[in-house]
Amino acid sequence: MNIKDNVKFGEGIISGYTSVFLGILSFLGVFCFKYPEWLTTPEFRNVYTGESMKILLTAVIIASLFFGVISFIRSSKKKWALYGMAFCVLAIVLGGFDVSPRSVNITKVHLGLDWLILDLFLMAIIFVPIEIVFPKRKNQPTFHEEWKTDLVYFVVSHLLVQFFGVITQQPAKLFFGWMGLEGIQNFVQDQPVLIQLFFAFFISDLFQYWTHRIFHRHTFLWRFHSIHHSTENMDWLAGSRTHFVDIFVTRSMAFVPLYVLGFSTITFNIYVIFMAIHAVLIHSNTRINFGVLKYIFATPQYHHWHHCKDSEYYGKNFATIFPFIDRLFGTYYLPDNVWPEDTGLLEVDFPKGYVKQAVYPFTKSPFDNDLNMEEYSKSTR
Ligand SMILES: [Zn+2]
Ligand SMILES: [Zn+2]
């Protein structure tokens, strides 16, 4: 098997990290039970039950302790095992084995800590093993030099899920809310779910495609989107690195057709869940290529080309879901089994860290064009 170079099985290292990861999640999970009004999201609470989360919390604490013990026995570095078990003990002392789910009053503001914990847990258990067993870049460590920055992006976007949800819906409501849309929305909701799903994905991807392309084309906008392209290490966390202006504009635009057409709740929920998982998948460091499906849906190979560092390939593969949209507009690039050699930007002085990257796009004159991809592309060819 062609597993990652830096992963050593049987030395207690992986179990140590697993123990810390699960220990921290269970420690945070206890707070969701203690202060659900402030730390959990009403939409997400409708999806799970308090009882099932209680069982999950107990299982995660036990798993963390288990991995902690394994690591303590096997590893020469005992500190990860000790950290992991320390978080477990804290979770237990705070009442982790004895939480009581209860009905929750709706509050005006809340953080999406439940969404953060569950999505991080799920994405990590799906994608970390995939990246270890089927890596694209074998020598890229799981904990590369910027993983903490990417994690901060992930944490911020999940904790502020209510804020981002509300602000990205405003433009659609403002511009189209006054129209009588019931007729068209009833017609759309009467269609079979599969038809609705196709149109939800297709039309929102069309909107997303052009927004994305304009972000690349326009110098001022590019400075915000370039943050997303600054990652040198493509992996499951890298896709989270998106400037908040980029998130606001892109999601607002993709939401317009969803809002106007008013798809059924089930269609909308499938859309949201698929997009969340798919966005992580296309950035992940895996060589899995999905056979002929790669010509129908955007895959890691497809999106990695969009992140290619070589300026020759800038401006390809803007679509998020459907490659045929790129074919339609002449920006498609997917060679058989060839992958880009490097991902990232030629910009050498790109700032590192969440706060610096949040400020960076505002610090340059809107009239300079030193980050324009097309200029770049011509000058370096
Ligand atoms: Zn882009
Ligand atoms: Zn990307």
C-alpha cells in the first residue's frame, strides 16, 4: 500500500493524537449540554436528538480514554496520551457521563459549537484515514506548517454559522423578497425531488461559477479570493481557508436562486449537507479519482488544478459541482491522470495566520494590480 510517508503505525503516535482530538471534542461537548441556548443551533437541534448526543458523548469519552491508554503503553512520547486523558477527566468532572438533554428556549444569538464539534468529528474520521491510506502527496504531513491557520478558519466559520447564515440571506431577501414568489415556489416544490436537486445544484453552481470567475478577474476582488488560493498544502481542512468577504459574496450569490425558486425543505437540506462534505472532499489530499464520475462531478483532481501554482494553468475549473459548466464557458481542464505539481500562489510574501490574512486584502490600494492572475500569467509565461 502507498500510505503517507510520515505516518508510522504501531508506535502509539496516531492513538495519542486521536486521544487528544476526541478528548477536546468531548470536553467541549459537555458545554453544549450545559448551555444549549447559547452554544447550539436551532436548525441543527432539529436534526439530532439530545439522547443520541448523550450516547455519542459517552462513547467519545470512552474512546478517548482507550486511545490514551494505548498511546501511553506504546509510545515513547507520553505527553499526547496524558493530554488526551486530562481532557477526558475534565469532561467527566464537568458531568460528561451524566449530562441531561433538555428542551431549549430560542435565544436571539448563539454560537454553532454543536455544528463545529459534529462536523469536525465527522470530517476528521472520514478524511484523515482516506488521506493517510490514499494520499495524493505522500510526503505532505497531516500537521503541515499551516494546519493551525486552516483550523482557525474552520472553527470561526462554524462557530459563527448563525451570523454567516443571516448575512448571506440578506441580499436575496432584499432584492427579491418583495416579489410574489409563491406561484413559482409552489410549482418548484411540486416537482420530484431528483429534478429539484438537479436544478438546485445546477443553477446555484452557475451563479457560483460566475461569482468565482469575477473574483479571479477583478483585481480588487481577487485580493480577497487569493486568500483561498494561498494554501500550499491541499487537504481536507484547506478548503475552509476563505476570507469572510469571499464567503459573504459567494454564498449570497449562490443563495439567490435557492431563495427565488424556493426548493422543498428536503431538497434544501440535501443540498446543504452535500455541499458541506463535497467542499471538504475536493480539497482533500487524496488520489482517489472516482472513475467516470470525475467527468460529471468535480473531484479532488479537478479542483486541485484550479489551485495549481503554475501560472500557465490559472483560470481553470471555476465550477464547484459540475465540470460541464466549465466546458460550456471554455475554462475546463482535466488531463487524464495528471495532477498539478504544486498548489498555491507565486506571491512569496503572502501573510501567514488568520488575522493577518483577514486584514491583508484591505491593506493594498484597489488600483494596484500586482495580484491579478491574468497579468501574472502573462508576465511569468
Ligand atoms: Zn478560485
Ligand atoms: Zn478551493
